[in-house]
Amino acid sequence: MKNDALKNFALKAKRRLSGREERCPAKIKVITNEDNEFKSKVEYLLSQEDVVTNPVHFLMDSKVLKDMDDCEKERYLLSTLDKYKRFRSQIENNSCENKFCM
């Protein structure tokens, strides 16, 4: 079901880019690197020995997501992915520096 939502978001984005669908009004939210709760979730995911099948679902707040419209959900999903990518590279770089990687 989550894959269907992601496919739906991608199709809507493609239609917007081609001009076949109206653009969503932009709401800007500043995402800081001070989000310790999110960072701890990313660290938890990276420390797992088993494969985590749906990390995005684990990182997103379902209570917040429930009250959003489609445009807000799409923006929330993309910002969560961006934030995850940033924190993951930050954590990997820190661990590499601690192990004296080149």
C-alpha cells in the first residue's frame, strides 16, 4: 500500500512537470540538523543487522501524515527522504572518521 502512495506521488509530480496538473501551493518549512529524535531513528535503522523493509514508514510520523492533504503528504515524504539521506551520510562520515578511513 505504501508503494502505491509513492507511485501516486511520482505520477502526480510527472504530470505537474509536463503541465497536465496544477502545481501545489508551496509551504516552506525549515529543516534543521538539530532534529535529535530523527537522527536517533536513522542511527537505529543503520545499526540493524536485518534488512529494514520500509524505513520511510518508520521515519515518518503517521499522526502528522493522517491530517495532511495530498500535496502536503508528498512534500513531507520528500523532505523526510532528503533528511534521511543527509543524516545517513553525516553518520557514515563520522563513523568513517572514527575508524580512520580514507
